[in-house]
Amino acid sequence: MSFISLSFLVLVVIVVAVYYFLPQKFRWVLLLFASCVFYAYFNFYLIFLLASTVVTSYLAGLIIGKAQKKTLKRVVMIVAVVSLLAILLYFKYAGFLVNNAVSLINLFGASFDPIVINVILPVGISFYTFQTLAYVIDVYRGKMEPERHFGYFALFVSYFPQLVAGPIEKAQNLLPQFRAEHKFDGGSFKEGLALMAAGFLKKVVVADMFAVVVNAVYNSTDIPSLTGLSVLLTTVLFFVQIYCDFSGYSDIAIGCSKLLGIELMTNFNKPFRSQSITEFWTRWHISLTEWFNQYVYMPLTFKSIGKKHLALRSCLNVLIVMFLCGLWHGASWNYVIWGVWLGLYQCVETLTRRSIDGFYKKRNINKNGRFLSALRMVRTYVLLLLPLLFFRANTFADALALTKVMFTGWGFGSGYFGQFVAETGLTAFLAIAIVASLVILKFTDDNISVTRGKNILAGKNSAWIVQFIFIVWLVVAVWCFIYEKGQVTPFIYFQF
């Protein structure tokens, strides 16, 4: 069930309407039922896979909580983690691993054909697997008591606003909120509607419009003949597209949950204002960044304490994390290259930070001045473009061909620009629409999307925001009604 569908809007209206009339002790039943309906809408049989993840992590938490011996706790934790990862590896990486093994064997003179493994990738498996892994590890570490109520725990894993694409939530945040009494709050409800409206706008108006231009170039059957300008422009547009697509989903999820009085964590915080790659990861997909930091990077760093060459070891840990981060995004070397590439950027920043700070200090330059800050923002955006090309390219061969075109496919004259227009389909109207959408996007981010825990209807732009909510919801309702029958563009992160 896509967020951008009439069926989802109907589900939300029914759930919210019934929710506030139910006694608190029965609300979890409603939310769990709604979550099962939501997930079964994709594929009914996926419910059983989700249930296996729920049961495995639930039992592991109980056993770890009751065990007296540390050895037993550790064994149960390892078994649970391996079991959960095994499910993820099979459904997401089986074909990738097998075919890479075949390719490796063929390098030594054997002759094996690629093996086709037809396994359906369950929607959201990467997200809810990481969420349950965090729960099991936190119980093992003693950071929380195991959840003994199976219904509440099942709801924690399957909570429909954030089930298929996050944010990746902590049990310590969600479980207490499921038990708390939530009375209807008009201000919070309006903020939830505003956040959902912002998410709908980002997805329908910006991301899907940009996708038309991006897909025209990246899905080309004759990449070597493309112009460098086409590749460069569409890569820039894809950066905005994927931001609006994913942050739009997060806004809808957070806003939908806010309608129920349940707060989800912030997942994006104006990432295009980042002045470094390291800062970028504190603003982009924040829940995933925090997960890797707490459960991969920090344990690796802790083992490095007291050892020589700590800076280099820290860089190695970053590369390991970013390799896994790339692999988490998909079973493709394109994603791995993207992740490691960004890891190398962070290593360079780590190793040169002291020298650069010393340079500014020695020459008495204010590195936080507007000009230098703006320059670093532009630099960060430019640095991210080339690895992002690998992220978007359909195959590794396509990525190499697109990279070559970006650096060599340049020219000038009416013929060149005519070819550029033909390749991208960029009409004058579409160009104006893109510029207008960027202006709307800035207003949305500045006034709605990154506003958390504040009354957004009390500021100087409150009148504009009220009109924004009304217009966007009206457009979305009509749009969903027209395009309900399978014509909705899936969210990009559904594939992860």
C-alpha cells in the first residue's frame, strides 16, 4: 500500500477516527491490525516473514532478559543476530552472492553460467531487520528491559507509518509511547497534517517530476551518444529527486504518526546545507547513520582504543561502515562503490581537518564566514555528484559509460543544445516548473519539514502554511483518486 494512494488515505482516516474513541488499553490492537492490513496489501504472504522476525527477536529478548549467565546471554544474542541477518541475506543478497562466487570461480579457469535466483525482495525488510537487531543488542547490553507483551512488541516491529522505509526507530522511543495515554491535541494534529502535506508535495510535485527527466537519460539505450550536459544536469536533479522522495516519505510517516500522538525521530535535517561529507551524514537518513554509529562504528572504535595509528584505524572503521552502508542499500557493486567512495571522502576530511584548521588560524581567517561556508556547501554538493551517479546507474557498465560521457561529452552550438533538449525532454514549461518546485521546496523545508516539537502555526508564515495544507491535501486527494490503479510511482527506498 503506497503512501501516495487513495487506499492509504482511507486507512489513515479510519484508524485516526477509531483510535481516539478506543480506551488506551485497546489501541495497540487497532494499530497492529492496521499495520498487518497495510503490509499485507503489498503481498499477503509477507506477513509470515514479518512474523518470523517478530517471534525470533521477541523470544531472544525474553531469554536474554531471564538468563543469569553472561555466556548464555551472549550465545542467544549471537544466534538471534545471525538468524535475523540470515533472513535478510537470503531475500536480499542470495543472487548477488552466488553470482559473484561464480564469477570468482570462473577467474580460475572454470566455466559456470550465471545462476538466476528468483527471490522476491520483501518490502521494508532492511528497515525492520535493523530495528529488531537494535532491540536484541540493546537488551543484551542492558540498555533496556525486554518487552514481555507480545502485542506491543509486534506493533513496535510492524508499526505501519514507518514499517517499510523508516525512520529506523529505537524500542526505547516507541514502546513507551504505545502504552501512554494520547488525548486528541488540535495543534499536534494540524502539525501532523502539515508534515504529511509537505511529504506529499515533495514526492508528487518534485520527485516524480524530476524523475521524468532523470529516467530519460539514465535509462537511455545509447549512453555513449549522450551529451555531458544531459548527464550532469540529470545527476544534479537526481540528488534533489532522491531527497524529496525519501524525506517526503519520512515527512508523511512522521506526520501520520503525529496524528495519533506518537512521535517518530527526525530523519532529515536540511542536508544540502552540509559543509562537509561528515556533516552530510548527520543530516541525511539520520536514523540509519545513528544505527551504524551505535552498532558498528562505536564497537569497532572501542576495540581500537589504546592502539597505535588511531586516526588510520578510525578511517578503516569508517570504510567498513560505509561499505556495509552501501551494501545495505542494495545487492549491487554500484552501491558498494558509492558507499566506499563516500567513506574515502570522510577519511580525507578526518586526516586533513587539523591541518586545514591550522591554516585558517595561522592566517587569522574566519572559516565560518558566509562566503567560506557557502563555498563549502557547494563543494560538498559537487563532491557527492559523481558517487551518486553510480548510485543511480542501472548497472556498473552504465555507471562507467555515464562517467565517461560526463567528462568528455561536451560541445557548443544549436545542434548540441538541441540534442540536450531531445535527450532530457526539458521543455521551457518543464524548466520553469522545476525552478518553481525548488522555490516551493525551500519554503517547505524552512517552515514545515524540519520543524519538530514547535507550533508551526504560530509563526509569521502561519497564514501561508494553512493555505499550503489546504491546497496540497486537495491536490493529493484528487491525484490519488485519479491514479489509484497502479500508476503511482513507487518510493525509491521501497527497493531497499
